[in-house]
Amino acid sequence: MTGQVSLGRALAYVGLVVLGLAAGLAGSLVQAGWFPLGLLLALGGAAGLFWGGALLTGSRAGAAAPAGGWALAVMLLTASRPQGDFIFASGVGSYLFLFGGMLIATLCATLAPSRRPLFVIPDTPTRR
């Protein structure tokens, strides 16, 4: 039956969301610690996870699941606490991580290989 998600596929999506949460947390800490290379490492890891999820599941949802987990982790970490603690400083590296990660997530979810084509050109009968 089409339209139903198998248990294995559902567990894969849940696992990808959890990996996205972990990548968002780790990337948030690494990008500021080693500024130029840490930022590249964090964005490269996120891109690998998003694209790998798309290849693993063969769908755009496979890229969107870890991207959703990544975005959730990053958005929770952007909020400051009443004590004044925060993860993201107001520097160019933090903004590059936030916007670069969102751009990579969008690109991976858009360009992900799919089992069905985006555009279908019907065959036209030929005349003899």
C-alpha cells in the first residue's frame, strides 16, 4: 500500500531527528571554540548528516528530519537564560552558523534524490 510508512522507516526518521539534535548541539559548541575551522567542521557535519539522511531514506523527508532536529536544537540554544548565560555570541561566526545551516538544510531537502521525478513528461504517440 502506498502512503503508509513502515516501522523501520519511521524509526529511521526518529533516529535522524535525534542525530540532528546532537549535530545542532555539537555544532553550536564547536563553531565558536575553533572559529574558522570549527565553523567549517560544524557546517560540514550538518551537511553530511542532511545529505546522508536523504540518501539513506531515498526521500526529501530523509533530509528534512535531521534538519528539523538541528533547527530545534539551535533555536533552543539561542534563547538566553535569566542568569545571562547563552551559547551564541553576537558575532559573525554565530550568524554564519545559523544561516549557513538553514541554507544547507534547504538545499539538501530540495536537491535530495527522490524515487519519483519532479517533472513527468508524458510520452506522445508518434505518427507514421
